[in-house]
Amino acid sequence: MLRQACFSRVLITSCLLLLPSCSTGGTGTRVSEEAAGPDLSDYCHLPTQTPDAGQAGFSEYAWKLFVALNWPAKPDARGVPDCDSEFGSRGPSVWETYKTTQELFLPDAADPGPWNSDLAATRTLDFTAKAPPDLPVEEAIRQAVGGWLIDQQSNPTYFQIAVDKTSYNYVRENKYYNADVVNSSQQVLFPDGSLEIKASWRIMQGVDESRYHTVRARVMTFGDDGKPTGTYEEKTIGLVGLHIVYKATGFPQWIWATFEQQDNAPDADDTSETGTTWSYFDPECSGEYCAPNVSPVASGQPFKTPNQLTRLSPIRPETANSNSKWQQMLAGTPFAFYRLISPQWPSDPNNPGNPQGAPTPGTVANISMESYIQPTSSCMDCHSTARVPDGNIKSNYSFIFLFAKTPQ
């Protein structure tokens, strides 16, 4: 069987941007012994070695992160892989047991409590934009990632953020869940080993679920005006995008990687490809809102009208080679239908005269999360501007403090 140092037994289908919620991935059936692939048990833990320099080396490193984070978690132990379980097994994966921003930043700036609290029975998704309307973000950021993304079934894409134990404890021990406290801090500096996940999900309607990592979740419903109704529906949702942000030792600007489900959208120069039902592209689109990659914030496109996307930056050859290798290794699980779009790393991480570390490659975009800013998108460039809620100091490449609450 596919053994992965971080996943449980049966076909994978964990839970979201990060949390609990458990269902069955793809068909929800166990991979047969005859279809067993290579032993992946060496990859159930996060990699500890420094990645080899270059696109190929960091692509391999990114895939090792992806596998470890999607390994089945131990029951009752958030963030700990069950290395005796098989890759693609039922139950929450490691990253899905991380704490979400909703768990970390509570109303009235309440203490969120110890790390290893019980998982919710079903995950709850509220946000249809990376920058929800109530966050104190700069207008330029809101224009870039504040718009919604509607799939071809007229359903919104949902977003979620989660952090690992190292990040969570750093925030909690410093009381940075309190906006007043973090605003008055002199410095925010996450320790090595900190990790953040951003995930994007779509409702499984009219698609082949075996090609997706799926979970059951309570999703907020929205009116035709895009405003939340305050009511939820339970749906099966599928993972369409995953950002991994890891502060590995020796990389103070963090290491970045972004993955997508491969049916999201075609390359801009190959929109005639047949045989794929795209999540965010209609080859027969006609009418007012068919120009690809235009933000609804700019166009005024009505909510629930599908957005048209194409990929503007082809996947680099070294990353494509890594994708082929790992997709073969993950055959028989829904994760074989995911691909690394690109890693991004600081190629000059420790030069005091270059604090941003020279982000490499210069642009990286996930279609489901940087849908409308692909030509200029850079994870590291954007996050280097991240600040605490009042803008007083930078927040070490993390935007999570924008969710911090003020005591009432």
C-alpha cells in the first residue's frame, strides 16, 4: 500500500484551508494491494534537510512538504502524523488539524486556549475572498484579492487559513490574538518551524469527485448581491488550491509553495484543449463577462456569474518534471490530480543589505487565489508588506494578525 509518513488508511479525503472535518477523498475506497505504489513512509514528516538550490531542488522540497502535510493525522493529536497509516487514508490530514484563524482569533480577544483541543465535527467555511470585507487591508490588496471567484456551476470558492503548533503557540504566548497587544509590540518574529496554510475549496457539483481531495463542510450561503445570509448548508467540497508557507531554518523570509487541482483552468495559449471539464473556464462562454482574468471588483460582474480564468504563467519545466514524478508516486489517490505550480524562495536569504532575500522566481500565482493578478503576483513581495492591524510594524510575512480582535 502507499505508505506515507503522514496519512491514514484508505483513500484520502481529509478536511480544510485547514481544519477538521472528515469525509472520504475521491471514491472513498481503499487502494488495493495490487495497485499499491512505492513506499512513501519516509515522507510522513516535514523535511528537515536544506533544499537543493534552484527550481528543481525547491520543487522537490515543496512536494515533500505537500505529502507530509496531507498525511493522516494521529487521532486526538493535532498536527502529528500517523506514520503507520497509509497515504490516502480516511480522516483529517495533518494540516487539516491545524488551528484556523477562526480558532485562534476569538471574539472579544479571548484566549484561544491550548493547542490540542478537540476538532470540530464538521468544518465551517465563511469566506469567499482571501481578504474578507471586514479586514483592515490596504485598498491595493483588496483590489487584488478581495474579489470573489465563482465556478462554472455558479458556486463561490471558499477560503481558509490555518497555522501549525509553532505559529499558534507563538501568537498565544505573546497574546498577539489581542489587537491592542500586537499593535503595541515592538517586533513580530515567528520562530523557525512556523507554518501557515491557505486553502481554497469549491462545492462538488457536476464534477468527478475521485479527482479531488474532498471533505464535508458547513458552507455559508450568499445572496445574489454576494452578501452572507447567515445560514449554512452542508456540502461536499473539493480542494482546488493550497498555499504552503514554511519558516525553515536558514530562510528568514520563509519558503513558499503553491499547489492546484489540475482541472482549474487551461493555459492561456491552449484554451482549445478538449476532454477536461474546467472548474473556472468555459470554452463556449459568450456575453458580457467572458474576458478572462478580470476581477469582479473592477468589472462589476454580478455575484454567482461564473468567472472566466486562464493560466498566464506556464509551469516551469523543472517543476513539471517534479510533478510527473510525484503524481506517479501518488497514483491511486486523489492527490495524483494535484500539481505544484511553483515554489518560491529567497535566493539571498541572509544578506543584511537585501532583507527581502531576492524572491525566486519573481512571480508566482495560484489561479484560485491570485486569480486576477497573475502577471504581477509574488507571494514574498506581497507578504513582505504584511503589518499588524494598525500598520505600526511589519508582521514577519504573515497577514494573520489582521484577524486579531479588540477587547470589548
